Amino acid sequence: RDIWDAPALRNFIGPDGRTAFSSQPTGSIHLVFGLFIDWFNPFGNKKAGKSHSIGAIYLVCLNFPPHLRYRPENIYLAGIIPGPREPELHEINHYL
């Protein structure tokens, strides 16, 4: 199963208000991206523990086939959230 099998994407109406977003007329392409945020310790060890954390914001093009989608060369690093701590949930919106 793939994200394109989800009824939410299959039934999502495109920009014209009538046609399904998943149907792509000749000469056009509708791209769908997934947004991910991941946190990591910049020192690569547990010595710093929870005191240091940096975030990375990634975009993945969901139009690629599943076996190609998450390859490093197909992932776009959209931003870095600086440390030394993870922001609160309401603060993340400022980075997005």
C-alpha cells in the first residue's frame, strides 16, 4: 500500500474546484510533498544527553515510487532548527 491509495488523496479536489488532484491533465504535473522534522544530537554521543539537540526539516516528493522516495539523493533538506534544545510545539511554527 502507498500514500496514493489513501482516499484523502484520491478524493482531494484540484485547483479548478472540479477535477481530482490525482488526475493530471496532459502537460501538467501535480506534486505532493511530505514534511518531516527529525531531532539529533550534534555531538553524536550520549554524553551531552538531552542538553543538546538540533532539528532538521526535510521534504520528500511523494510522487516518486516508494523504493526511490527516501533515498538520500531524493530528500530535500529544507531547514535546520538550531539548538541547544528542541523548541516547544508552538515555537516550531515559526520555523515552518
